[in-house]
Amino acid sequence: MNFKRILNDNNKEMVQEFLFSFYENLYYALGFKTLKIKLVVSMMFSLLWSPVVFFSDLLRNYLVPDEHLLKTVIALCFLDSVIGAAKSIKQKRFNWLILMIGLMTKLMVSYIATVILKLMTNHEEMTSSTDFEMYFILVGKLMIMMYPSISAFNNLHYLTSGKFPPLWYMERYDSFNKTGKLDELLGKDKKEDNA
């Protein structure tokens, strides 16, 4: 009789131990215990990095003058460097160092010009600006975008043996570069305006 009682007690203890270990494993598997640790770690991590995010956001708002213009200019600079590399390969004078220096120079000059344009013009002023101010802003943005694009077009003109862009188009760019008149870039003559 004692043997049956010991066996029953052992079964109860085994069942209790099994249920307790099952509950404990389920508790860990569902992450209840680690959830607290995860919350504390994520709070510490977010508190640690929040000043970095704040200052990087602040710098981005003040150091990136016109996001769309800057993205366009960066894309034009990279496109110009690819076309310039193809031209250098065709001329058999390709050099990685010269290519990287040219790319960095164009990126820095474009960035500085974009910052200067932003400092000279204000978005609040643009809504109430005169035609001259809008013309100035437009010409400034065109000059910034044309800096890498003229180089890319010159390289393309060389690579295609003058087929693209055509010579008349390149002459318009040169003329606009000399005078800054949009009419010369767009190809409008004074005779057409008077007629």
C-alpha cells in the first residue's frame, strides 16, 4: 500500500513538475519575461539615440537647402561622371583619381551654389516676389543644374561624334552661359515676339 502511495505522490509531483515546466517554457516562448527586458532595452536605445536623430534632423533641415534641386544636381553629377568616364575610356586616358576629383568638385560646387541660392532667396518671399525675383531664382536654379549637365552634354556630344545633342543645342547652351538670357536658351528670337 505504501508503494502505491509513493507511486501516486511521484505521479503528482511529476505532473506538477511537467505543468510547471510547460508553463515556464510557454512563458518564455511567448516572451512575457523577455518582453520587459526588450521594452527596457528599446527605451534605453531610443533615449540614447534621440539626441543624435534630433541634431541630424536639425542639420538636414538647415544644410540641405532645396531637397529636390539638390537631388537633381547630385543625379546630374553622377551621370556626368559616368559619361565623362566613357569619354576618357574612348580617348584612352581614363584615370580613377581624376574622375573622383572631378565628381567631388562638381558635387561641392553644386552644393555650395545651392546653399548660396537658398540664402539669397526665401520661400516666404517667393510667394510674394516680383517677376524679377522669380526670374533670378529660376536662372539661379538653371545655372546650378546646368553646371554638371553642360559637361555631360559636351561629353555626349564628343561620344556621339556631334550627333547628340546637336550643334545648335550646344550653341544655345554656350550662348546662355555667356549672357544668362533665358530667351537664348529657349530659342526665342526678338523678331518672333514683335510679330
